[in-house]
Amino acid sequence: MAKKSRKQQPGGTPATVALTAAGTAFTVHSYDHDPSSPSYGEEAAEALGVSADRVFKTLVADVDGELVVAVVPVAGSLDLKALASAVGGKRSAMADPAAAERTTGYVRGGISPLGQRKRLRTVLDASAGSHATICVSAGRRGLEVELSAADLAALTEATLAPIGRA
């Protein structure tokens, strides 16, 4: 089972630092990341022994020229048209990975919706509200943070919308 901790550890990520500074209740889960894993999110769900509908992936999309963060369950995929609609846009596509990394300050597979270098508009899939807690990247491959969807939405000023598909 993954290591759990409620206290900020030295050398924390910007995501865990932001959570600690906000006084938000959270649990850090770490696991040994396998670089050959085909899906970071599914790997996290399996390593943590958590249902894939409770582990959410952080994706960065380009909506009409603006980078937007989409947080959806790893069990499904992002509906780009629904994301565009949720932010009042017309067209969306996945962002260039280099632009996503540069803007958020995180590496692909470790992008967190929290503690980003530049705060991006965020949309959280509405299904998050059906769980007491969800897991999202803590800002590094092999590190997840578990918190309530309400806390995540409040800290990221997220819009809740049905942007995921099974």
C-alpha cells in the first residue's frame, strides 16, 4: 500500500505547499512510478488501490487560444467539445505538452491542478462531487494528493461541469 501522510514533508511540491498554506485537509499518497507504464492515472489508481473513477487526471487544453485545465476521472476521457462549452469557448484541442509543462511548472504525468506556476482557468468534471474524496496529482509522478472535490474546486476556483466521458 502507498505511504500516507497528512503533514507537509520537507521538499514538498508546489501543490502540497499550496494545500498546507490554505489549511486544507489532505492526504499524500506516494508509490513507485514505473516509467514504462502506458497510463500515469491508471498506474496511480492501481498502485493506491483506489477505484479509477476516484483518481482524476489533470489535462491542459487549448480553448480558443487560451490554456485551460481539465480535471477528469482516469477511468474515462476528456470531452473537448464539453470543455469548450464549459468555459464559453468554441474550439478546443489538447495543448502542446511543452506549453503545458512550461505554463504549469510541472512535467507531463505530474501536472497538478494545484500550485501551478501560472494559474489557469480550471474545469472539474461534475462526477467528482459524487465522491467523499478524490485523488489528483500532487505535482510529481508517483505522488498523489487526496482531498475533497469541494476543497479542490474552491482552491482552483474551478467550474464544475460534465466534461468527462466514459
